[in-house]
Amino acid sequence: DARVTQTPRHKVTEMGQEVTMRCQPILGHNTVFWYRQTMMQGLELLAYFRNRAPLDDSGMPKDRFSAEMPDATLATLKIQPSEPRDSAVYFCASGLVLGRVPGELFFGEGSRLTVL
Amino acid sequence: DAKTTQPPSMDCAEGRAANLPCNHSTISGNEYVYWYRQIHSQGPQYIIHGLKNNETNEMASLIITEDRKSSTLILPHATLRDTAVYYCPGQNFVFGPGTRLSVLP
């Protein structure tokens, strides 16, 4: 079965450290999303890419977060420096968006980040 | 892009139909209605989508009102494994708090 793969699944780090989360979207999908989920805020859209170009990153704190797609098989979300309030589950999702039809999004299993 | 609203929680007896409403009063004419669910801490899972007509698949049925301002996701025979948070995100991929469905034995 084709699936979105995220690494690491779990990460514990100390405040101030750099954290990089990786996502391998499903082959052939042209749109990749990053979401963050906490109990308080629910599922927040951080950023998404179409054909590797950033389309919207308005949900992402710009001072410490950055998202990139170095190639079609890899998306990265980096936090530098990390803070305790960044503790959350980060989900990557991919989909095939044709015109204005979003299509089905496939989510990865998430990366659970704990910043001490 | 449409913003959607859903009740925060619902209960349903096992074996009965679960009817989950979603209000999308600002939806535009060419925006699709999507439904996802999230079981425990897993990633959300796609259920169904539609534009104007009612839709059915192996998981659920989707009823969209004629004016398209609201929709209802129907799980015809809810099981304990259907306990989850159900979302109807807008076409801008923004997920609200969803509805926490508890299927009770």
C-alpha cells in the first residue's frame, strides 16, 4: 500500500535545539501539507506545497519554523530554535490536486515532538 | 473559501445510524465537501467527498442539502471502532475542532 512516511516518529529534545522532521509523500502526489496538532489548538495547517513550490505558509511561525521540499520525494519541517510550546504531533499529508479539486489527502502517522 | 462548523460531540448507540452534521454556509458553488475522521492519535483518514449530489461508499453516505449550506455524514450501522473525531474541512484544507463521536455499547 502506498503511504506517507514520516520520520522520526518520536523526538524528545531540549529547548534551543534544532529539530528536523521529514516526510516522504506518496509517489505521484503533487501537493504536500504540514499540520500540527495539540490538545489546545486542534489540527492546525502550517504550510503546503504544490509541485514543490510553497503555496501557503501563513500558519507557520516564520521566526523559527521553515518548510522545504528539496525534491519530489522529500519534504522537511525544521524548527530552530525549538521551544517547549512547540511540543505537538506534526502530521504530513499528501494528495493529488487537479485544478480546484483537492482530492483525497493521505496522512502520515505523525511525528510526536516533546521539547523540554 | 468556506469555513465549516460542527457540534463538538455526539453519542450514538452501537448498531444504530450515526448522523453527523456540518454547516458550510459560506461554501462557494464549485467547492467540494470533504469528510475525514481521526481515530485516537492516528493521522486523519479520508472518508468521502461530494459536490452537489449525495454520495455513498463502503464507509459512509454523504447527504448535501440542495442549497449546499450544510451536509450530513451518515454511518449506517455504527460500531465501537467508529468512535473518533470527525472533520469536514473546507476546501482550503483547514480542519476545525470536528465532532467527537462516541459509539456506546
